[in-house]
Amino acid sequence: NCDQVEGERSLVNLLLQSEGHRSFAIVSGPPDSIISMQRTRGALDRLREGGITDVTQVTGDYGYKSGRRAVQDTIEIRGSVPDALICANDMMAFGVMDELRFHLELDVPGDVSVVGFDGVRAASWSSFDLATIAQPVESMTEAAVSMLIDRIDNRDLPPEKRLFSGVLRRGSTI
């Protein structure tokens, strides 16, 4: 697994280091997703540690359309657009960015900062250039295969978990 909590804390650190971010929204994934819960907890904990109390939470389904809808839900709840939106994955972040830019005619990152999580290839495209945590998929895959082979060779091995740090990709969305 990728360390979801620490990855989210890194993204929030990046936002807190930027000037002018005082109001935040978190666009979580589905409520039954462990990964979403971990990412949301990491973001909320780090924001509280940073003295941030103005945080709106909305839920998406990890899809692009739910990211667009999350912006409208956020405005409906809080009455305004926050300074920064923390998205549980890159696909929702793309939807958030497009809703902010094309529907609300706001500048990302001039008016609003957006971060995602996963490090999908499109995050580095110039049309998004998203700040995100890239999961070390290759290392995680190699570890999973190695663990599987070890268990085939020795069925008595105890359960094992391996946690990998994500890699912060500083896009221009902050």
C-alpha cells in the first residue's frame, strides 16, 4: 500500500506553505472506501495542526463528474469558493479544476488551489499540471509479486504488510 495519510499530509503542507490559503474544502471519495477515509483523515489532521478550522467536506465517487459536482456542493454548503480544494484522487481534481475554470471562470491556481492524489499520467499534462502524490506503483507491484511467490514457496509465512511513501509532484495548481 501507499501511505495515504502521509501523502495527504504532504499535500496539505504544500498548501499551508503557500500564502493566502485560509479556507479549505476536502473532496472525499466514497464513504465506504478505506483509502478515502485515510486520505481525508490525513488532510483533516494536518489542517487542524496548522490551525485551520474553515474546512468544508463533500463526497464524490472518484469520477470526473463528481469532481465537478463537488465544487457546486461546496459552494452550496459554504456560500463561496474556498481558497483550496483537496481531492481524494486526480480524476476528481480534474473535474474540480474544469468546473472552477470553465463554469465559474476562476483561475487555477491564481484564485483557487487544487491538489489530487494518485499521480496519474494526465496529472502532468500542461492542461492540468496537477500537484499530486504519485503512488509508487512499480515498487508496490514488485513487492506484491515477491510476497506472493514467498507464500507459494512457504504457506506458513505470517501475514505481511508493506507501506510505501508516495512521491510529491509539485504541479502548478498551487
